Amino acid sequence: MMNEDQQHSSQTLTTRQGHPVTDNQNIRTVGDRGPSTLENYHFIEKITHFDRERVPERVVHARGAGAHGVFEAYGTAGNEPVSAYTRAKLFQEAGKQTPVFARFSTVIHGTHSPETLRDPRGFAIKFYTEDGIWDLVGNNLKIFFIRDPLKFPDMVHAFKPDPITNVQDMERFFDFVSMSPESTHMITFLFSPWGIPANYRQMQGSGVNTYKWVNQNGDAVLVKYHWEPIKQGIKNLLQREANEIQALNFNHATLDLYEAIKRGEYPEWELSVQIMSDGEHPELSFDPLDPTKLWPQEQFPFLPVGKMTLNRNPDDYFTEVEQASFGTGVLVDGLDFSDDKLLQGRTFSYSDTQRYRVGTNYLQLPINAPKANVATNQSGGQMLYRPDRAPGQNPHVNYEPSSLGGLQEAARQGNEHKPHYDADLTRQAIGRTNDFQQAGETYRAFEDWERDELIANLVDALRVCSSGIQERMIRHFSEADADYGRRVEKGLVQGGHRKIKSGQTDPEQAVDLSKRMGREAD
Ligand code: HEM
């Protein structure tokens, strides 16, 4: 307790109202044994704030770690000046620096779940550019499970814990996957060692979706973004290695990032783009807007455009990492959306969830606010910190247009990119689904040990699945590559997990499963 004659200093404990706290050990009571009184403002402020310390965790990507850094542009994209493709200011001059904040994450489980799990890893970067924020919200793997955003909530439900047991169940996971053949390619990566990066520093990143770059003339090209860990290299884990780490430390990736930066060993990634002319490209075996596909590097080489260095740990986890809000809709002039349907679905979803998760005025929080000028006529809403007023703006004018000194529209920075549409409004899958070809190519591109690990991991996951699900998965793997399907089937048979041959159904197995799962056999 503080002696009354002592001076209050900047270190003095106060309430949020600025009242110095003279006793932080005892609530106010009638006599030393109570009862307590209701006017204990200090206690009530403290306990009610504590009661509200948690906000909803992210519905996906809840577990994460973040760091600040800088992006430095090369000014070129391969041999061309970058201005041939984009007028985005952050890329133009060699050596131009833009501050960034990065958040890496796992996807499926909650905020304190192990970081050793087989799961894609999030790779989200916020660029504080002179034209406002650009968020590049990617993953470590270069492709995705699905191509239509309507399927995303179902996919996440199937991958997340069972609604009754609250435990992730590979049967529910593969039930969805086996009925979504477009996921075969992603599953091939995910169950290989690429599905467990050793930590956040030694993994790649990718924007996954197809975006556009727009130059001064308003001409657009299609682009994909890729981050390569140039200094640290890439390292993935065998399942056995992940198990060993998890037994001792389930926070290893967060600690690895934090401690490397604290030691001054700053991780670096080079950003490259793949560029394709805007259009449908009927000559390709895949649709350029399909996020389940890689763009072959022989045809579409990686063109380096800059480098990111992470060099500062957050001062506070909650205010910086937890409240950080990234979204695919957050682009700057010179960057644009493509018609990739998944990208368009995502673009609605991110800011929608953040208005709920963080609050209406989430963009005023320091981690989310642009370092560029912000001047809007938006007002009100919970936790409004200050009006977005410009210096010299007539404060009575919170509308536009106005002749009384309100905010003005900006001048255009270049010609507008105006894609033209002439098509029926419809609900239809894209024409070139080609779900298995690239999965087979990826399977064959793996090294022997990666293929061995892939088969072992798939057999281990599929052994709990009903024979119908096993059957469908074997069929999809066989479509990708005959050897792939054969090896998964052989592994299941040898382990005693598959008593019947492909093409037959096993009523006994179905009955057993219905008992185990407490649900009707299908
Ligand atoms: C986080 C939706 C696909 C990468 C999220 C969040 C939502 C969401 C609602 C939580 C955001 C928050 O609370 O701040 C969707 C939908 C998708 C989709 C609807 C498909 C239709 C993808 C894909 C990628 C991806 C394809 C990778 C390219 C991420 C990352 C985060 C995230 C990295 C975490 C961002 C952070 O660190 O705060 N997603 N997502 N998502 N998503 Fe997606």
C-alpha cells in the first residue's frame, strides 16, 4: 500500500479512470470480515474488465504468431521494370521500403492448440503502403482444397472437431474430402511432409488465389504470389519428428520465431510473382482461376519483385497479433482481383468476421490502421476512438459532396482496368476441373522418402474410415497415379484396415462403424 505522502509517478497504479489505486489487495467491506459493498468502483472496474478479456477467436487460423518487419522492392519483375505490369507504388523503385506486419498460423484447432499438427499454415502479410493497406493473405502451400467458396463452411465443419465428441475425426475429414475430388491435389501435399512445416521461419508462403496487376494504361495481367525463405531454407517434419517435438513443446513454432528475432537472426523471404496474360487460356490443362492448381514454373517462371525481413517482435500479443485483421479485399491501386470465385468469397468473409470478432471500428486499432492518411465520413459504432477527420476539414461536414469544406474525391492514378463480361448468370462449376492430373504430377515429383511418408500418413488416417470412404479415396488416388492408389490400398490391406477389394462394399464394416460412431450405417 502506498504511503499517503508519497508522490504519484508515471509508475503509479491507477484505474482506467486515472484514479491512483491506494489498496490493490483488499476490497471495501463493512468491517474486516465483510460483507462487501457495491460501490467498490476499483474492484468492479477490475473484475468486469477481466470478465471480458477474451474476444471470439478466429473461426479458422486461431493459433498464430506475428512479427513486424520491412518489405524492400527490387523495382523489377524478372528482366522487366515492374511498371510494365503494375503501377502499385510499393514495387516501383529498387530499395523502396514499406513497413509490414506478418502473422503465421495453423488453421483448424483453437488458440492454444499444438503447433505440430498436420494442417496448412497461414502466411498473412499486412503492408503499410503510402496508398494505404495491402493485405496478402496466403498459406504455406500453393494450392487449396476447394474452388467454390460455398463449400468453405462445410469443409471447415468436417475438418474441425466433431460437434458431439469435440475431437477431430479423420472419418468426418475424409468423408468430405472423398466427396470433393478437387481436394485430391491438396491432400497429396498435406499428408506428405509438406503438411507439417518444421516452424514458421522455414516455410514458403503463397497467395494461392489468382490476382491481377494493373499498369498505368489500365492493362491487366494475372498474377500469383510466392514467398521463398531465402536465408533460412525450407524444412518439413516427418510425423515421427512432429510427435517427438509435440511431446515436449506444443508452442515450438511461436517460440522459434520469437527467439530468432530476439537473437537478431531476422528471417527473410523473397517475394516472386508468376505472370500470365489476362484471359481463359484454353491451351492449358487447367483454368488459371482454379486455386486447386499450380502454374507450371517452366511456363510461368518465378519473377522476384522484393524481399521481406522480420526484425521486431510485438510489444503485446493481444493488441498486435490477436487483433490484427487481414483480408483479401484490402488492395492498393495497381493491384486488383481476378474472377477466381474462391477469392471473391474470401473477400466478403474476412471483413465480415472482423466486424464481429474485433468490432465495427477494428480499422482504427493501431495494428490495422494505415500509416497513410485516413479521412472518411464514417461515424459512430462501438469503440469509435476518434473521427477520421482531415486536418483543416470543416468538422460540421461529415458528408460528401459538399461546398462547405468537406472531404474531396481523389484524382485517378492511371487508366481504369475495365474487364468486359458477356455471359449468363448461372450456378455452374468451371469447365476444366481436371481434378487428378496435377495430383499425380505432384506425387511423382516427390522424393522416395516423401512418397513413403505420404502413403504411411494416409494409411494411418484412412484406417478409421468406413469402407465407402476408403474406396472413394483409393479411386481418387488411382486416378491421379495408379501406383499412388495401389500403395494406399495395399497399406490399408496389410494393416488389416481393409478386408475387401476395391469395388465391393463391406456391410460388416459399416455396421461396426455405425456402433462406434453412434450413427446409422450408410
Ligand atoms: C483466416 C475465411 C480460404 C488463408 C480466415 C478467417 C476467415 C476466413 C473467416 C478468419 C479471419 C479473422 O478472424 O480475422 C475464408 C474463406 C475461404 C478461405 C471463406 C474460402 C472461401 C483461404 C485460403 C487461404 C486462407 C485459400 C490461403 C490462401 C487465411 C489466413 C487466415 C485466414 C492466412 C489468417 C489470417 C490471420 O493471420 O489473421 N479465413 N478463408 N484462407 N485465412 Fe481464410
